[in-house]
Amino acid sequence: MLSLSELKYIADAQSSYHILKPWWDVFWYYLTLIMLLVAVLSGALQLADTKILCCLPCKVEFNNRCVVPLDVLKLNSTPSDSLSHVTPPIRIQNDLHKQQYSYIDAVCYEKQLHWFAKFFPYLVLLHTLIFAACSNFWLHYPSTSSRIEHFVSILHKCFDSPWTTRALSETVAEQSVRDRKSRTLFSPSGLSTNTNTSKQSLLVGQASMESGLESSTSSVLDKKEGEQAKAIFEKVKRFRLHVEQKDVIYRVYMRQIIIKVVLFIIIIAYVPYFLTYITLEIDCLIDMQAFTGYKRYHCVYALAEIFQVLASFYVIMVLFYGLTSSYSLWWMLRSSLKEYSFEALREKSNYSDIPDVKNDFAFILHLADQYDPLYSKRFSIFLSEVSENKLKQINLNNEWTMERLKNKLVRNSQDKVELHLFMLSGLPDNIFELTEIEVLTLELIPEVKLPPSISTLVNLKELNIYHSSLLVDCPALNFLEENLKILRLKFTERGKIPRWIFHLKNLKELYLSGYIVSDTLSTLSPVQGPTQGFQDLKNLRTLYLKSTLSRIPQVVTDTLPALQKLSLDNEGNKLVVLNNLKKMINLKSLELINCDLERIPHAIFSLINLHELNLKENNLKTIEEIISFQHLQNLSCLKLWHNHIAYIPAQIGALSNLEQLYLDHNKIENMPLQLFLCTKLTHLDLSHNNLTFIPEEIQFLTNLLYFAVTDNYIEMLPNGLFQCKKLQTLLLGRNSLMTLPPLIGELTNLVQLELIGNHLEVLPPELEACLSLKRSCVLVEENLLDSLSPPTAERLQTCLDKC
């Protein structure tokens, strides 16, 4: 037996499907009940009546029919030939036994009663069951019932969600604001008043109404309700993706209506015809003289009258059922039920992005409209991306309070107040109250929209957008145009550079990284490109590109002649064409990183204002072209690190103005003596090479402040090294040094010393003379500190701990 809870569940499930049943489905339901009652009533009468047929023997037959014996007497006056047709029965006995009458009734019922009269209740029951099955088949067929059940479940949640009420309330409120605005602007009283006063009062009234609506609605939508609404949005997305692919529900519903119409035609075709065979009197001609002495009997069908009434009533019910089925079939054929448009709702509401749906999704909504259009209206709220974004914003504001955002504020390496937001659904509104923000970093945020309220961040100068999509309103763009100085954009998918970038007239540094550069920079030339482009960035001084390019984009060299720093990281792809670099005569810093260069490009030698050149992580094996750098009188920093350079050419001595030289991470084995002609050198880095000794001539580098030979094969240090009195950083780690000369004490300005990874056994006591070491770090094995005096060891240990 079913429990009460199970019965209640079944009843609730059936009642929940009512929203998908149009008026004709309801009409069919009641007609089916009535026809079922007709079948039950007629069947009950037939089963309850023990004497369905009452038969009497025919004693006198005339003209192949039964006649009354008195009528035979009247036939005496007829001619003899007529009397000859009257055959008197063979009389075995005058009265029959009761069992003989029962036998006659049963035989006549089986042999002479028409099949329609006998099976009428069962036919009605069969027809009714077929109609009922056709009406409910789509609700129980596996391919359709799961979709219908899912839709009904989501629809009820959409209908009852507080977010639906809020969204519709906002629509009504905005409509009233528009109506009020139109009445104010076009009323006679409004025309007679001062225009500025009217506009100001209108804006104040509208703002107060919107703020009141916002406060009232946000107060009723708590965090739990917001999460529930968010879950509904996800369910609607998945349901739409699943249901819009096929039209199974539509086809099943169509076929069951066609079956009903066909069944209606069959019933109307044969039932009225066979209804005439239900008669009260029945002539039963059966040769049973051996048992009864008679072969003709006159029978009466006891249920004939009531069956005729019930059958006529049933035909009327079927007629109504068939006409309704025909109407539903016409409705499905005349209407485009595989498409559902929210055009009317889009015009009336502020959710103009509600998409049209198709296939089974559209058909279900059409059925729901026949029940109540309000269901589709409420359901549409969860199809709108605008509505979803508003909900996300509310949930985001509830999650990211002012206190939590303040805890995210840090000071970066440049001593700027930075806020870094990672993997959020948007920007919390509370951000715009943190006026101390100088750097705003947004990473992995799918859709970011900068509202006009960003203008409150008066200290914002730097914006970093990493793997995020940013939309900027006009008021927000005006603010960025005036205040933003540094912009970093990083992309992982191919796309186009946002056009709003080219409105940032005060931008000084632009960093672009990702596939976007290789696809779009070549199409932004000033001749063929749009009206906005790099030529509008008049104040741009630094441009960083990280992508896979075959040449430096023409748009950079042609439209940014005033650029002072260009950095290009080609991610290991070969940079072939560099001739257009000659146009950038104002360039002061050039970085060609990871560009697979095998030789120093000749176009660089035309950049007479170049101060710094960085050719990091290329494929340079020889640098014989270095002699041409003597034409670059302003070149002071040369970075040829992370290459495959085997030797330093003697022409290096021609670079008399060179101040910084980075040749680390190469394959250099010797330092030419001409290197020490660059007497202005302050930074010299030869770490991670194959050096075995340091020439004594290093003493001529009297301005040297930084010297690094980490990770080489040096066994001893020349005395000339300690003549570089200005030396502040000395990195000698991971070599083969056996001893540290006592002359180390002459480097009184030394602030950083690296000795770790050598073969030293003791440290010279003269190291105590390097008093500046206490302000920096000493990298040395801990056991070597024991060789120093306790005060010196304690001081160096303190510096080591700080490192």
C-alpha cells in the first residue's frame, strides 16, 4: 500500500503540471472523466442485470415471423393456398421448464444479439483509456518527462524567488520615472517654469527614487537569497542548453493530438451507425426443437433503452472531444511554436537583452502562456545577462565589505598603494570609496565594467588588467583619460585591442601582452586603420609588447616617433625584419628579448639617442658588430646576457662611455684587456660563464661599484681588484677560491659580499675593516664565521640573518 506521504507526492506532482496544460487539456480531462463514467455505468448495468435477454417461444409463425394465435383464426377466411403457409408447431409440451428458458436466453444472447450491443461498455472504456493515455503520454515518456519535470521545478523557483520580485519592481519603478519625466517636460506648468530648475528638480527626484528603490530592494535580498538566485541562473543556463537542442516534447505532443483526431474520426464513423443495432425486440431464429420444441423465439433486450441514451450521450462527448482536438491541432499548425520571442517584454522592461528561445524550450513557454503569461514573464528574468550581472553585483557587494577590501590594500615594490583583485565576478562597489588606491590590478575577472563612480579614486594612476575583459563607460573613460599614466593589459586568447585605450591621451606607459598583439597591431596603421589609434597617444613614452611577431609592427614605428622606450619580448620566435627601427630616432631604451637573434641588428646603430640596449635571451654567439656602438655616443648600458657568446671582442674598448655591461649567462672564457679601457664602467656582470682568472688590469676600473663573477672557475683574485676603492657589491660565489686576500679590507665602501660555494677555510681578519658591511648582507658559510673575532662574527651573523 502507498503511504500518505507518497500519495501526497503523486498529487503534488500532478498538480504542478497544470501550468503546462492549456484550456483544452483541462477540457479533455473532464470529458474523459464523463466518458469514463458512461463506461462504468453501462458496464455496471450490464453486469448487474441477470436477465439481459428475455425470450419466449414462437407458437405460430406466419411469413417467417411470429404471430399471435388469434390472428391465425382470422386467416380462415383467406384462400386455402394462403392457409397452406401456416405450419402448426410440433408440440412436445405446452409450457417450458425454467432451465429451458435460461438456455434459450443464453443461446439467443450469444447468437443473435449484435456485438455492439454486447460490448458497448467495453468499447467506451477502451476509447476513454486511449484518450486518457494520449493526453498524459508526454508527461510520462522518459525523453520528455525529465525535461518537463526539470522545467516545472525551475519555473516554480523562478516564480517564488525574491530576485524576480526585485527585478520586476525595478522595471515598474524605471517606467514610472520615465513617465514622470515625460509629464514634467511636456506639461503646461513645466513649460512655464525655469528650465534649469525643472531639470535639476527632475534629476534630484529621479536620484532619490532610484536610491530609495535600491535601498529597499537590497534590504530584502539577503546573502542566502542571493545565492539561491545565483543557483537558479545556473540551472536555467544548463536547462536552456539542454532543451534547445531538440524538439522531442513538441513532436510527442503533436503526435498524441494527431492520434486523438484520428480516433475521433473512427468513433464518429462507426458508433452512430452501429447505434441502430441496439433495439428492444430481437427475433431469435435457432433450431432447438430437439430441446424445446421450437425453432423461433421472440426476445426483449432489457438494456436497449438506457444503452441508446448512454450511447447517444457518449457520441456527443466524443464530438466535443474531437472538435477540441481539432482546434488544438490547428493551433499547433498555424503557430510557430518552435520559436518564442520576448520582444514585447524587452520593450516594456529594462532587460533588453532577454534572448529568444527555440525548439522544446519555446514550445513549453507557449504552453505556459496558455495557462498564465505571468510565468513566462517571471522566467525571463533569469534569461537576462543584465539581470544576472545585477545579481552578481549584489552578491559581490555582500561578500566584499569595506573592511575586507581594506585588508587587501598593500604597498608594492614601488611603494604605491595597490589593490589586487583575483577571480571575482566583477568590481565591488565599495572599491570606489577607497580613495587612497594608486594601483588597481584586476586578474581573471571575466567581465569588468568601470562605472562613472571610478572618478572618486583621485589617486589612481596605474591600472593592470590581466586576463580580464574591461568595459568602460564614457564618464569613466573621461576620468581615465585625464588621470591614468600606466596601463598593463595581458591576454591569453586572441582578440582585439580595446578602442578605449586610444583615448588615454595622458598615458605614459603601455604594456601589452598576449596573442592580441600579433593579430591586431598590423591592422592599426594610420592610413588603413580607424580614426583612433596609437597616433592619439601623444604622451606615450614606454611601450612593452610581449607576443609572437615576425617584425616590429609598422604602426609602432610610424605613429610613435616620440617613443623613448620600446620593449619587445617575442617568446622565442624569430624576429626577422628590423629595418623600420631606424625611424625611431628618439628612442632611448630598446629591449629585444627572446627574439632568436643571431647577430646584433644593424638598424640599432642608427638610434643615435639610445642610452640602453637589452638583447637578453637571444641566440647571439658572436658580437663582432660591437665596434659600431661607438657611433652611439649616448649608449651607457649594454645588456647581452643569457646568450651563447663565447668571447668578448677587442673592439669593446671603443665604447668609452659605457657605464653598465651585463654579459652574464654566456660561455665567455677570458676577459680581454681592452675591456678595462671602459673606465666609466660602474656595473660589470660576468656571472655564469667559464672564466678562470681575472686580469690585473681590472684596477683601471676605478669607478666600479658592482662586480659579479658568480658561478665561474676562478681560483684566485688579483690584487688589482682591491684598487677599485668605490666597489660596493662584490659577488664571488660558487667559484674555486682557496683564500680571500687580506687586501679585502681596503674595500671600505663594500656593502654586499658573496663568498658562498668556494673552498675557503678561514676569513681574513682584515674583513673587520669593511665597516659598511653591517648595512647589508654577507653570503658565506656559517662555519667560516667562527674564524673571525667574536664581535666581528656576531656583526656579520646579524647581517646574514637579515638577508
